Amino acid sequence: MNRESHQVRRVGVIGGGQLAWMMAAGANALNIELSVQTPGADDPACAIAHRTILGPIADADVTAQLSAQCDVITFENEFIDLPALKKLEAQGTVFYPQLDCLAPLLDKYDQRQYCDRIGLPSPPFETLQSERDLSVLKEKVEQVGLPLALKTRRHGYDGQGTFILETLNAVETTWQQLGYQPVLLEAFVDFEKELAVMVARSQTGEVVVYPVVETEQIDQVCRRVIAPARLAESVTNEVRAIATDLVNSLGVVGIFGIELFLTQSGQVLVNEIAPRTHNSGHYTLDACATSQFEQQLRAVSGLPLTDSKLTAPGAVMINLLGTENADSGSGSKQADKLNRLKTLPDTYVYWYGKKQSRVGRKMAHVTVLTDSSNDDRAVADIVQRIESLWYET
């Protein structure tokens, strides 16, 4: 891999899902050539990539092939083999975010410890490493308190690997069912709102923070994002400070999504950190001066970051989940619903092109621009209009 002094033109992406697919417009605007490493020839980003290297995400030999075609490599997901990638880094492959910056974030327990070290607020937590910790299970549960969230430490997303448990017996049984793998025990937060924010940092240390948004989760899967969040200015400023402190502490280059809780008492707590673009930032494609995807490409290719401000008073992003286990071809009921959604005013529809629909799978998203700062009634009306159409039988 040859990293030249001028702007990078060839960017590799580990991962070929919808996050990589949505980089297309930014790549075209910046004259960047995208290559992706992904396991399936039908994965969404294959449709927009200059070239596709087929292979598992965590296969560093496949990443070496990607490296030969690119000037820099970035990430769509974090399901990687970090030690193997470090060997490539030692041979000259350039990764952004830097691998040393990813190291404290890929494991949820390590992530909690890192937040503690740099003074970012988070819920009380403990870890269980292996079956040997059964002898201290009760003590650790008591330290965290019940109810609690039990999370697998790696590879969980969209609620997978997360369990809300109310009794000691439920904790022990669930952990046993997980094969006594390493897990995080985390105090259940009685939140008033769930929040999120995207933050980017450039190679020169410039930081850009996007508007703070509200997220609405159902069954631990994000269903809606409301931008901007309906918050006191002091809370917004606190979230922005947390985001800035995190990326500056790491010295990272790239874009992060940070999920947070606002408790009933007004405290802000970090929930999880995603070292990449994030579902909560999809609204930026249509509602911000620069999308999260273009901003990621700007950061990793050595360009200055640009404006992240809203270009409309507000926006509501709604995830469209699969309603059946079936092929999602053009003749399906989904296609008719998408066509009807596209006729709605100020509405932008993104169909990810996934060949298989599964119940609960993220198949698409819709962003609706609003002419106000998202009062409760306006948000409720938008959600009802979109979801009643998509989920009608």
C-alpha cells in the first residue's frame, strides 16, 4: 500500500453492508474509488464498489488483498481480527481509525474501562470471564444491582447478545446458555431518553460534532431517530463535550457514533461507542450539509472536515424492518410499499438491496424533513404515517 502525500483517492472498506453502500454519494463527490471486503457477492455495497474482494470480514489474508488495491483502509463494522490486522499495519497498511484507537473499544468491557479511565460517565459494571467466575457471580450481580443488562463482550449489534435480566437465577441461566463466554454485567438504566451523536476527527485534529439526536428503541433495535433531540441546551452541550473528549483522548481519525442515556434525574451516561458510521446518523444524508459517510471519507483521505449543521429545521429517520422471511425481489409486497413511500412529501427512501428479508432485519430507512424542531405531535404523525404503511398486512 502506497500512502502518498496528496489526498488519498483509493479507499478500502472492511465490510460490505448498508453502511458501506451509503458511502457511494460521498465517494463520488470526492472522486474517491471505493473497494470493499465482504463475504457475499450480493451484499449491498457490492453494487457501488469499484472492486469487491470476497472473503470473511475477520480474514486478514483477504484484507491483504484489499490493501494491495488501496491507499488506506477504513471500517464498516468492528467484527475484525485486530492482532492479525496489526501484522498488516507493521508491513505498511494504513488503517483509519487507527488500530490502536480501536483496541480499547472492540470489547464492551474494555470500552467501559476506557470510559472510566478518561472520566466519561457510564453505568456501574462488572465482568464475568469464564465458568470459574461462578463462585463470584452473586457478589458481582449485587455490586451491579438488579435488574441488569447482560451483554456479550464482542460481536453484538441490534440487540443481539444483550439480555435484560431481573433475577440472579436468570443471570446464571442466561450465562450458562451462552457457554460461559466473557460477558459484561451492566446496571439497568431507568432512562428518560436515549440519545446519540456522531463525531468526526481529521488527521490534523479538527473535530466536527453533529446534532445530538433522540433514538427510540423497540426490543433493543433502533426504530426511529429524531433530529435534533428535544433537550435542554445544557444536556446538548454535555453530550457534545463527551463526544469531543472521547475522540481527542484517542487521537483517532475517522467518525464515531456514541449512544447515551439521559436518566430520569438528568444525568448523561455513555451507553455504547461504535467506531464507524452508525444507524443514528443516517438522517445526515438528507438533513445535514455533509453526511456522516462523506465526513468519514474526508477524514480518512486527509481532507478537511466540513459543515455538519442541519439544513432543515428537523428530521425524523425511521428504520424499515423486515416483516417476513423471504426473498425481497422487485415483485414483493415490499416493493409496492416502497413506491408508495416515495410519493410522500419531503420523504427520502433508502432501500438497501438485501436479497433476503428476515423478520426484524433492517431492510431500508426513510428520512422525513420537517418544518419545525420536531414537536411531539409532528413526530408522532410522521411515525404513524410511515409505519402504518410499511407494516400494514
